[in-house]
Amino acid sequence: MQKQKPMNRNYFLSIAIFVFILVTTVVVVLFAKGYRFGLDTGKLELSGTGLLVTKSIPDGAQVFLNDHLTTATDNTINLSPKTYRVKIFKDGYFPWEKDIEIRAEVVSKAEALLFPKAPKLESITDIGVLNPVIDPSQTRIAFIVASQSARKNGIYVFDMSSRPILTLQSATTQLTDDTADLFSRANLTWSPDGKQLIATISGTLDSPTSYLLESSGFNSNPRNVTEILASVDSTWKQQKTSKEKAQINSLSSKLRPIVRSSFSIMAWSPDDTKILYKASASAEIPLVIKPRLIGANPTKEIRSIEEGKIYIYDIKEDRNYALDESYFSETYAWLSDSSHLIFVKDKQISAIEYDGLNKTTIYAGPFINGYVFPWPDLSRIVTLTDLGNSQIDPNLYTISLK
């Protein structure tokens, strides 16, 4: 019998090690899923938690949960399941707030784009600008100069995607001048691919004259397309229509009929995952994704749309949000993150999230109404302003967002 004791000891030791490994594995798995020991009910118990991922631009902002400073952004924390009022704050920036429901074993996100309270203005042009028009790619702005000499007057293009070494002015290219015709009086229209422009000059007695310009550089001999303008317009409309059809055809078969019959599309987001639209008819948007996505945007959605109201539909999450009527505007533009819109209302430039929350006034200074363009890298926006001085010609300025 004594010879069997080492064997019994080894046997029980092996069982103990196995049980330890098993328990440790279970604890690690439960911990990874968000389970924590707590005393919320007055006794020690294991309960499920959820994860909140906090991010901000710029980073390093403070995160308040129900008005209590809890962490900083670019961090992930475990929370007991319930709804929290999440506030992200950084000195010098407008705060961001949202109610976020935390659910057990679910990852929720609080991602804030913070706008500066004192944005900086930087001039792009100094020779006077008229009628700026942004191209379909949202990277270049064509404009007219009419207050200089014949050589300096004409049509220019400013490329926001270039990286000038010295000043922003060096990213501007002249396409024509007034030596060939009075291009400083032209109305401009971009081609759907952004490679060309139509410049239409209205004469005092003669019928309008139209020129086709290449947008890549100076046009020494602008091509007169007055006689074939209808054909050029038709071709461009076909190209635009084909792109719009392709975008709609990429949607779910359940959604396409509603989009065609009840959406007056105002703008697709840059990544084509969201649609800004005005309801052309009242309708009910069918559920495309069943069951509903876990961890999706917690903001309440509206699937019964009313004619004349403005909405944003999120294709990836199959959720539809209404804009408050106080935010209705004639001028909207998507920021490059596809999560924010800028719009002009009451002589102010404001930003809003795609779910209709966190409206922030970016700029309340003087500017020419309607001329507001987003910068491709989210760092600023462009507007046309005379800085409140009616005795000078307006110019293009950037307004910093960082």
C-alpha cells in the first residue's frame, strides 16, 4: 500500500492542475466577454458588462459618464449594462454629448469630432473671387476673377487635395484669361468626371457663347462649343444618370422601390454609405437587416417618412434619421468622414452628425451665403467672404476645424 501513495499523490495533483486550468480558462473567457465581480446587489456576484470604446478628434479629450469624469478618449472601458449620458470634452472645443445604452457582451462606441471654439481663418486668394463652384469629387473649386487686368482676369481652379509648400495660393491654376473672351463674366459647370468645365458667357446683344475647358491647365485656345452645347449637356446628363442608377442598384432589392418613389436625393456621403434626401412622398421604409444589428448607433430612428421633410439613411446599419426642421437648409455638404454634414442657416455655418445630433455652430462671422465647401482631409472648410468690408472684393478663406 505504501508503494501506491506516490501514485495517488500524482493522480490528485494532475486532477488539481486540470481543474485549475479549466477554471482559469473559464474565468479568462468570461473576463474577455466583459463579466466582472461586483457588489451592486450588496453581495459578491459575477455579472455581465459591456464595452464602451471612446475616440475623439483631436484625441486626449476627457470622457464624462453621467457627469462624472471617468477616462480619456482613445480608451476602452467596461461598464454595467444601462444607459449613460456620455460627454466628451476638451478645452478650446465645443463638447460632444450622446445617450448610449450599454448592453452585456456588446461593444458600443462614442466617437466625437470636436470643433474649435475659435477657428482660424487663412486666405486662399487675394485677387477677388466670384461664383466659386466645387467639382463632383469635392476636391477642386473653380472660380471667376473679374477685378484685375485682362491677363489676370478669367477662370481659375483651386486644388484642395494638393499640398503646397509655401502658401495655399500656390495650389491655384489659371485656366483662361480675358484676352480670348470675357471669361470673367462666365457661368461655370463641371463635367461629371471633373476633367472639364463649360464656361458660358452671356453677351449684351448676342446669344450666349459656351466654351469647353480642360481643368488640368491653361487653355491657350478655348474650344467654342456653342453649336454643340446641347449634345455635350446630353452626354454629361447621361453620365450623371448612369452613376446615380448604379448607386441605387447597389442597394437592397427591398429598398430600391422606396428610394425611386419617395427619395429626392440631395447628396450621397463620400463613401456612398449614407443618403441625404428629402422625402418626395410619405412612405414606410422596410427593414432590410433582420435581426437588427447589435452595437449599432443608439440614436432613435424614424422609418415612417413624411413628404417634404429631410432625412439621412444609413445603408450599412439600415437605420433612418430625421433632421429637425430648424436645421433645414438650401446648402448642405458632407464632410469627408461621411459622418457629419455642414449646412448654412441664419447666416451661420454649422455642423451636425448624420443622426441629427450634436449640432455645432462652426463659424458665425461674415461670409457670402451659399458658398461653403468641405476640405478633403477634414481639417477645414472653405468659404467666400469679404470679412464684412463691402469696399473690398470677396476672397476664398479656409476655416480651421482642428
